[in-house]
Amino acid sequence: MTPIQAKAQQVKASFADQGIPVSQWADQNGYRRSDVYRVLNGFTACKRGLPHEIAVKLGLKPAPAKAKP
């Protein structure tokens, strides 16, 4: 199991403990439910774009460092 998969399991467990459906989190954060499920279940690489953004928001990946001007 990769570190991201382990974190995804922790996020799912946290949602379950709090009684929050993944679909509710997706709706509240403006993401399609299917995209969030794909990230949490490891069907998307999360290297860039929307999957990466979702992974960062879920805490699966660190936020990218901002470039200095």
C-alpha cells in the first residue's frame, strides 16, 4: 500500500467516524462526486489538474510551494 493509499483510507475512516458521506464533502467543496471517489479509491494518479487539487484538499498530498516572483 502506498502512502497516498494509506492516507486515503484514513480520510475515508475519518469521514465515517464523523458521519460525513464522501458525496456531501464533494458537494460542499464544489467537486463532482465521481472525481472525489476516483481520487480516494486510487483510480486517478493525482499528479496534476483537478485530481491533484482534490488530493491536496483532502490532505492526501502536500500543497505545492508557491513560486517566488
